[in-house]
Amino acid sequence: IFSALGNGLLRIVDTYIINSLNNIEHLSIIVFSLLIGGMVSIIIKNGGMQGLVNLLSKKAASVRSGQFVTWLLGIIIFFDDYANTLVVGNTMRPVTDKLKISREKLSYIVDSTAAPVTSIAFVTTWIGAELSYIQDGINTIGLQETPYNIFLNSLKYSFYPILTLCFILLLIFLKVDYGPMYIAEKRARNKFKDSESKKDDEKISLVSDQETQVSKHIKPKWFNAAIPVLIIIIGTLIGLLFTGWDSETWSNSSMPFSTKLSATIGNSNSFKALLWSSLSGVFVAIILSTSQRLLTLKEATTTLINGFKTMLTAIVILVLAWAIALITKDLHTADYISQILVKAQIPAYFVPAITFILAGLIAFSTGSSWGTMAILYPLILPTSWLICESHGMTHEASMLIFYNTVSTVLAGSVLGDHCSPISDTTILSSLASSCNHIEHVRTQLPYALTVGAVSIIAGTIPAAFQIPSYILFPIGLILLFIILKYFGRKIE
């Protein structure tokens, strides 16, 4: 038995980890992740991110506008959840303090815009991992689909991330809160304790990420962040069209434009498109920094390399996840799980809902949305497909369940991440907002669970029964509105 254990341990390195790296798509994801991390570091260092924040923070003149600007910044800084959390939290804290907005509310808005928007945007530090996990899943079942096309099709089922962003807006414009957040907001309006604020600010200065600090000689300019990000977005779209272009498809006058576009993206090489666009974004960020003498070439290069370092943990998780996917494939784990679920006679229509709950529990327990995706994607995607086949469902119906399942792994991961006190983004949100960590978790939990419940009842389950998303999203919003009208209380 000891010989078998030793042999198995060695195979992890010489077989599974090495084979997971011996893949052009996996290597493309690693390079893309490094480039995105490097670009984010540069636009923080050259003052571009600060300029963007300064531009919008001037519009914060009341409790409502202060919260809205914080939300808007969370949407705009969509490409990295860590950068989003650190920059928005640190920058808006003095503004929200002045407006007597509680630190708990600030950290909630920061935390609940970071991961949701990053998880559904199509050019982020998350997209590489998401596409990789999806690619591994479709390789196992032999689907003739590109991972990017599957990701885009899954967005219409991303109920939790989208409804969370909408829920924050409802809270802001209805001027209501409930539960522990109401108490925190009422306390902040009545009396903001300057002494406690100073103590908290001293704490945050010790834990704040030095990479978010801009040199005093640099005048922050918003376009130094906006231009590289736009280059990546536009470059990715051009790359997808270029690699997937088929003249016969576009010359077919009987085919609708949406069908042509879908077919083009479906045939595209998303990995090449992401590599080309991210490299272009890095070059533009360096040129903007050096041409304006914000950074020397040496400083820009050093910052780029430091940005590479910030992605090391994510890349390690990716490599280990790829290795786990190969192990589970050799062990036929997906077949085993699907057989258990089939014997339990669980209808295929409830697979997305079960996946959502399971992802939420794993993310809550581990504190890692990335780790949750790494565990579930290689297992759940083949399982959901095999269950659909065992129930004799058509290819079209199976694909709808499959798209829904892809989105629920991601959505459940984000929900669990929001609820977990050991989540990295939850901790960073507390630190960047200088909020007591337990208070942040305690005040955010009721809101996250509310949106999670509405998402699964009004979104995930009915969507599996082929009710269109354009009907379900308004229903979800109406339910959230009713909940806030019934339970929400205004703070004078």
C-alpha cells in the first residue's frame, strides 16, 4: 500500500502536472493571465486607475450619489476583482465617510461588484480560467463547441451575478436597508466616530497593497487606464471575428446577422484572440506611461514583472486544476457521479439548481471561487451531459441544460465567496474599506442569501424548463423590489 501511495504521489508530478502543461490552450491561458496581470499593474502604477476614480468621485455629493458612484466604479473596473476591491475601497472610503455612509455598506458594495462583474465580463483575469475549465469539460464529452461560444451562451443564465448588481442599485435608489445593514447605516448617519475612523485608517495603511499607490509626481489621468482596456476589448472582438470569419456565412443573405455573428464566434480561436489583444493592451499601457514620462522604461518593465507575480497563485491553482481534471478523467469520476444521480432518479432539469447549491457550499467552505470552479467544472459538466443523454433529451434541450450548468458553477462560486468569512475578496473588501471583517460578513450575508434564493427560485430552476431569460430576469427584479418594499426601512 505504501508503494502504491508513493507511486501515485510521483505520478501527480511526472504525469498529470506535466501533461496538463503540455497543451497549447493551457499555455495560452497562462500567458494571457500573466499579460492581463501585468497590464493591470501598469495602469495602477501610472495613475490611470486613480484618474478614473477621481473623475467619478467628484460626482458623489449625497448618500445616494456616493453609493452609486462606488457601484459605478465597481462596474467600470471590471477586469480584475482584486484591483477592483483595493482601488475602489481605498479611494472611496474618505468620500463615503464624509457622506456618513457606513463602512459596512461601502465594503458590501465593493465586494458585491468585484467578483460578479469580473465573472461575467468577457475580458478579465477570470476569463482564461473559465474558458480552460469549460474546454476540459467539452473535451471529455466530445462537444463540437468552442469554450468562448459556450461561455457567451451561458451568460443568459447568470442570474446571481446580474441580479446582485441590480439589487445594489435597488438598495441605493429606494434608499432602504434591512437586517444588520440597516443598523450599521443608521448608526453611521447619526454619529460617525472620528476616533474609530482614524484607528481603522491606521490599520488599512499597514495592510493596503503597495501596488495601488501612485507616485506623488504623477498626475492621475483617466485615459491611461481607459485606452489599454478598450484596446483589449476591441482587440478581442476583432480577433474573434478574424479567426472565425467564413466568407460563405457572411455572403448568405438569408441568414440573420445574429446567426452569422454567433457562427463566427463559434468557429473562432478565442485563445489567439485573447493573446493578441492582451499583448496589445500591455504595449499600449507601456507606450502611454513612457511617452508621458509617468514611468521610465525600466519602471514600466519592473511593474509589468510585478504584475506577472500577482498572477502566480492563480496560475498554480489553474495547473493543479488541470491535473485534477486529468486524474478524474482517468478515474471516470464523472461517469460514476452521473450513474449515482441517474439511479437516484434526479431529473435533468434540477441539475443546474443542485450545481448552484453545491458550488455555493464548496466556495463557502474553502473561501475560493477559483478553487470551486476547479473542483466542479471537470466533474459537473460531463455529468450534466450524461444525465441529459440518459433521459433521452434532444441535443438542443441538452445544450440548454449544459449552458445553465456552466453558469451555475460560476454563480454558485461567487455566492459562496460572498458568504464566506475566509474568502480572499471578502477579506480584501473589509481591509480596503477599513471595516471590521466580521461586521462586513454579518451585514453582507442576508443580502447575498436573498439574491441567491431569488436567483435559484425565479431564475435557475424555471430556466431549466426552457422559460426564456428575458422573462425570468424581470421577474427576479420584481421579486427583489417586493422584498425591499416589504422588509426595507428608510434611514432619515
